[in-house]
Amino acid sequence: MDVIEKMRGVPTGRFGMHADVPKEPVVINSATIISE
């Protein structure tokens, strides 16, 4: 969940007709599926 917390902290603004868009690109370099 730390990735989500980092994404939550990114500054956002308006872009065209969309509100609350990240001002800088959010890039996820890799993802791993784990079992619960």
C-alpha cells in the first residue's frame, strides 16, 4: 500500500476538461502478483 500513499501525495491540477490530474507523470516500473 506504500505505492498508493506515494501516488496520493502527487500534486494535481486541471488538464483540459479533466480535474485532479497529476502534474507530473506517475510511472509504475514493475508490478508483482502476490498471493494473499
